[in-house]
Amino acid sequence: MTWQRVEKLFGKDNLQLLREKRVGIVGLGSGGGFVALSLAMSGVGHFVLVDDDVLEEVNIVRHVADRRYLGMNKAEAVADLIRQRNPNAQVTVIPERVQAHEDALKGLDILVVGVDGENTKYILNEMCLRLRLTAVYAGVYERGEGGDVVIIRPYDGPCYACWSEALRGGARITKDPNTQELDYGMIGADGTLEAEPGLWTHVVKVASVQTDLILNELLRGTSVHEVMPANTLILANNALEIMEGEINAPHTALWVNIERNPDCLVCGDRMRLADESAQRLSLDALADSSGVVFEEDEA
């Protein structure tokens, strides 16, 4: 297999570096599957894929796997697609829920969070803090109107819990902290996250940005690495009011920086989960803090 075009972009040494990188992806649905395959096609050489779900008919119009994989575990299906595009890639598949497999995340260079359920995202957040593992989260907004991507570095900026509380909860975050706030538009009256699916094009637009930021993070310290303006990128697929009173035109984006909350119930100064003496925080306590209602979900 030839990699000349990728090598021209990254350079020979950096392509070799990507071959040595270990990427974990939890959730191999429409977004996670696209990211996994795109990373493999960009030269990443080692993958740990975690998903206990199977590919169903309804998934086909928004998934990298086609009808040949119906009834197959999603992680197994994406693993096969990775091997077809990057035969030298080493792929470990865990066709189960991630909660029982924290050890599989040890030694990763980055974790891609491709699940929709907030419950699992909070559990993964705690795992990443304990393992000091950088994670990249992405979300597509209602009807695919936009989306966001964030890189979470443990104790270097927010954890997912305080990031989510700030962004999803409408905390004031940019320009004038006294007057402007994010209009996320997906929190229902009962506190749950609400969303209606967008088209495949909407999903992969966000997933493409997520992939690009992951590659940039994996190449940190090299000549091709670029310093990003902030930790969160919000994309508008349609005309979207991201900041109150300001309409972003279709196909534009806005960088915002979410600060770590020193009083966060998960990563705050008094709740360092990396400390073995710290007690595991219950999701009920997080719900009380963030206003989000957790429901049982799959990963």
C-alpha cells in the first residue's frame, strides 16, 4: 500500500509517528465510525474500538458500514473497514460496554468519544481523569443545524463535566462575560439533552473537524502541529444563533474557550479523581449540579 500523498502532507517522520499512535474510540456509530476510518486512512496505526451495539437497517443511511455488515457488531464492522483501507493497522475490538474495560484505555495516546448518552460521557470523563488521558468529544445539534468539538486535557482546562455545565447550561463564556451567552438550544424542560438527527452530511462535517483536530493533537510537538485558538469549536451548518443576538452565517464556525471550574464536582481542586483517596462521584450529584437528567444509555 502506498502512502506518498499522506507522506507529502505530514512528512515521512510524522507519518511514521502516526503509525505508532494508539487511538481509542468508544462508540462506533455514524460519527465514531467515520472518525475511525478517516484516522486509519490518514496513517494512524493502532486502534481500540469499543461498542456493544449491532448495525441495523436504520443505521445504514448514516454509517460508513453498508448492508454487508447488517447484524454485525459496529466495532467489528468498522475494524474490517479499517483493515481494508490500512492493512497494517493493528485493531483491538471490544464488543461490549466500556464500563467494564477501563484497562483497555491504558496506554492510549487519545480517546475519541463517539457516544450520544451523557451518562456514558460522564463515566468516560472520570476514566480519562484517572488515566490522565486526553479525550475528544463531538456533538451534532438538533436537525444537524450545527455541532461542536472539544479537546479535553485532564487538569489542563475543563473536564467534560465542567465543560458541559458551561456550554450546555448556557454559562456566559465569551467576549463580554457580563452580557453574552451560548444559545445551545438542546436542553429540554426536564433537563435532558434533546436532539433530532441530521443528515449524513451534517454528521460527517462535524466528524471531519473532529478527525482533523485529533490528528493535530497526535502530532503535537512536531513541525506540522498548529496551535488552536481555543479548546472548543462550534460549527453552524445553517444560520445559527451561537451567541445571543449574533447570527452565524451557514457554514461558518466560532472558537470559544471554556475554562476549568475550580469548584467542579469532578475535576475541582477538592475532587481530584486522579488521587486514589478520592471517592467516585455519583451521577446523581452531577445531575444536581448541572441540571442534566441522566438516563440509561449504551456505549
